[in-house]
Amino acid sequence: MRSDARKNYDHILAVARDLLSGEGADASLRDIARKAGVGDGTLHRHFPTREALLEALLRTSFDALAARAGELTRCEQADEALLSWLREAIVVTHSYKGVITPMVAAIADENSALHSSCVDLRQAGAELLQRAQTKGLARQDMDGNDLFALISALAWLADQPPLVPRADHLFEIISDAILSRRTGGVPESQRA
Amino acid sequence: MRSDARKNYDHILAVARDLLSGEGADASLRDIARKAGVGDGTLHRHFPTREALLEALLRTSFDALAARAGELTRCEQADEALLSWLREAIVVTHSYKGVITPMVAAIADENSALHSSCVDLRQAGAELLQRAQTKGLARQDMDGNDLFALISALAWLADQPPLVPRADHLFEIISDAILSRRTGGVPESQRA
DNA sequence: TGACAAATGGAGCGGCGCGCCGTTTAAGCG
DNA sequence: CGCTTAAACGGCGCGCCGCTCCATTTGTCA
């Protein structure tokens, strides 16, 4: 890659990170090009689709999340490990509002630039889930797809402005569903 | 309203019902106008925004859902009543793929044409929820907003093609969360 | 320094939701 | 019945969008 190309690539990525974290993952690509001071053509050559741009932005976060799952595998409480990782995964998806929808679409589309990122994410979660299941701490009737779906749902909920105030609470409710085998129910004293 | 206007109004609505149920709630409005054989202006005068059109399409279903909630209030098992109604509510939102996002946005926007429809829906659910809670059959730490959010999440999940195969199962998982007090867990034999 | 592949940027294409406005038409009245 | 008039009409035009194409510029290396 030529030096000017490299510079533009990096600069576009930086501008995109800025703009998308403010306006959400569906911000105008033309705006990004304008703000980066490059032509539309340049942006689209480096990132042919919106997914390609998102992939470049999310790749490192997703790798970190996969690594984190590895660490948590060595945690004593398999249920707490899963829970912590879920929380972190959702935080990552909140880097860019609205990013979860293309991610879900990508997991079934091998041609999407986001595909492998999403598959990796699902795999990381699936391992933590399975460990919790083996120890009898999570519902047995779930797999990695279900976990991915529930993460998606929680991420989507937290992307909807009217639902934001209850997002944490909804996380608890759904967590309880996943880890329902843990206690057979949350003690009265711990409920909101 | 003049007779020609009435005819166009009805015809547009019929065409929209057809087209939106196939292509989803974000189908092109211009396409609807074209297919109905009217100009863009005519469509937009009758339905100033997409929300207005959706409202006209959903109104009767929502009213029916509210009435259904009333009926179910007289059902013996408050938990089963809530569950049935949830299922029906989600079926209604599936009339038009992608309709849940504008609905969620509308519940916090009093100026949206969809606002009152959504408020009514939330209210209907809230009553069934409260009855189940009173009888100790549903989580105490939830209100109508939470229920609405969970319905939204389930509706959204079922709108995502890759997640469709697991949608029913995810419904069960989240139902268990809402009605967790019912049994303290699903018997091993009933799990997938 | 010259040649050339690589990279650029912006005009252009077909799409969108929607506002505007000159034209047509239904409907009530003398 | 014909006239009038307000209501309804349709579609052009605006500013967006993602994306493609290609004449022009620029970095690189012999």
C-alpha cells in the first residue's frame, strides 16, 4: 500500500470512529468522506461497504472480547464468568449505536465483511455458556446461537432511546433466564 | 371527505397492506403510490409520514389486542393469560416486518402518529402483568414498560432472518424469566 | 528524472422521503 | 341542468443517500 493510501485509510478510520460513535452506525458515509477531506471514491475503495468499515472499527474490540472469554474460562464461578463476559460484550456493541442489526445480518451471510467477527463472538460466548452448563449453572436448552440472539436483543434494547432507562434492569431479567438453574429464583430481598 | 378521496384512501391502504406485509414496514412509499396508481402527493396528503400509514394499518389489530387483554382478565390462570396475550401481541407485530422499531420510538414521542396505539398496547399488557404479579405468578420487579420492552425485543428477534429458527425457543426463555415464580424452572423433560 | 502503476476525488446514476403548486374534478346550489 | 368553488389530484423538484466510473494527479523506483 502506498504511503498516501495508508495515511488516508487511517485518517478515514479515525474520522469514522468519531462520527459513528456520535451519530450511530448508520451515519452518512458521505459525511465521513467530507469530514475526512477525501472524495467519495476514496472512501469506497478502502471500505467498499458499510460493513467493511464497521469490521475495521470493531475487529480489535472483538479480538479482545475473544481473549477475555479465554481468561474467564479460568475463573472459578462459571456463571459469574459468563455474566461478566455478557456485560462486556454488550458494552462493546454500544460503541456504535445501531451496530447490532448489521451484525446479526452478517452472522448468516458468509460474504459479509462482518461475518467472521460475528462468528468469533458467538464462539467465544458459546464456550463460556457450555462451561456454565456443564457445571449446571445455566439453562441446558440453549446453545451459542441462542446466547448470541439474547446478546443481540439486549444490545438492541439499549439502542432504543425510550428503553435505555430500563436497560440494566432488562439485562438482569434476561440474565436470570439464562442462569435460572443457579438458585431457582432470585431471593425476594434482592429484587428491585 | 370527498368520494374520490375516500376511494383513494382505502385503495392506498389496501395496496400498502399488501406491499408492507411482503417487503416489511420500511418499503418504499413511492412504490406504494406507484402500485396504487396515485401520485406521491396524494399518498403524502392522506398519510403525512410512514408512522401515520402504519398507524392506519395497525389500529384495528391493536384495538383487538386491547379487547383481548380485557377478556383474558377473566381467565382463571393469570400466568397463562399473560403468556397467551404475549404470543398474540408478537404475532400482530409480525404483520409487518420491522414495524417494532418505529413503535418503540413512538412510545416516547407524543407527536408520533403511532404514539397512542403503542401506549394502549403497553397499558393492556401492564394490566395482565399486574394481575399475574398480584397472584404471585410473575416477577415483582417489572412494570408495563419492562413488559413492552421485552415484547419489543422478541418482536425484533423474530424480524432478524438468521434468528427466526430460534424465535419460539427464545420466546420460551424470556417467558420463563417473566413468569419465573411459576415453577422455579422448567422440568428437564420439557426442555429442548 | 522519467515512466508508470497506484491512488485520488468528484461528477453522475438511480433511489429515497417529502413540499409545493398548477391542474382537474366532485358536489352543492340557483 | 350548468356554474362555481373548494377539495383533491399528480408529479416536478429539492436535498439527501450509497455506490460506480474514470480522467487526473501523485508516490515510487529504476
